[in-house]
Amino acid sequence: YQLPVVDCKKNTTPPPPITYNGQSTTVVERCDNSAVTIATPAQPGFEFQWQLNGTDIAGATSTTLSVK
């Protein structure tokens, strides 16, 4: 018997983009104390946990996050 081995491409979905004021972003800088809302589109199979400096924000598990 011969069993062919074939390398398959990884089927990874890219993470959803984060938006601020309707624009895709990775950084939001603010100098005042006004509220900022960032969002990401809901995607099947994804669960969300927002973080601040690498630490989970308690209860921040929706597709939007408003912060001051």
C-alpha cells in the first residue's frame, strides 16, 4: 500500500478589523476626556474580549467598546 501525504494550506480566518469613526485602525490616540467608541464586525465563530495593555477588561465581550 502507498499512502500519499499532502500538505494542506492552513485555513485560518484573519481577525476582524477594529474601526474608529468608521475607519479601520490599530491605534486610537485621544488627548481629552471625551468618550471613544471602537467596534468590530460580528463574525460567526468569533468571541470577543477587549483588553487594555494586554489585560482583559471585565465584561467587555461585545463587538463595541466605549471608553473615556
